[in-house]
Amino acid sequence: MDASQIYILFSIIVLLIIAILMVFMRKNSKNKKKKTFTPLAGLAFGFILVGIIFGDSKIIGYSLIGIGVILAIIDIVRKLKK
């Protein structure tokens, strides 16, 4: 394994730990108001993950991460307008 593969593996492990912690915190939360991802936020998250996975090809990886960030910003703006 070279350094970039180790970095990608470490990033995926950290994201999984964060996701697991979020699930447990949601279950233990006193505020039972259910917060879910909007479809646009889920799509943005997916693009960012795929961009990290395909990080070996810089053009493709950065493009996918950029698309994910743009979609996340659009989702944030749409939520703020409501």
C-alpha cells in the first residue's frame, strides 16, 4: 500500500466512525425530532465519497468532490430559504 491508499482507507474509516456516532447520538437524543438527509444532501455526500475513492485520478477525484460540495451548498441555501 502506498501513501495515497492509506490516506483513502483512513478517511473511509473516520467517516464510518462519524456515521456510527451520529446514529448512536440520535438514538440517545432527548429531542426525538427526526432529522434526515434530503435527497440532494445524500447525493452530495455520495459524490464526495466517490471523489475520495477515485482520488488516484486527480482530475476525476477533485471534480467529483467539487460537484458534491456545490450540491451541498445548494442544499444548505434551499434549507435556509424555508
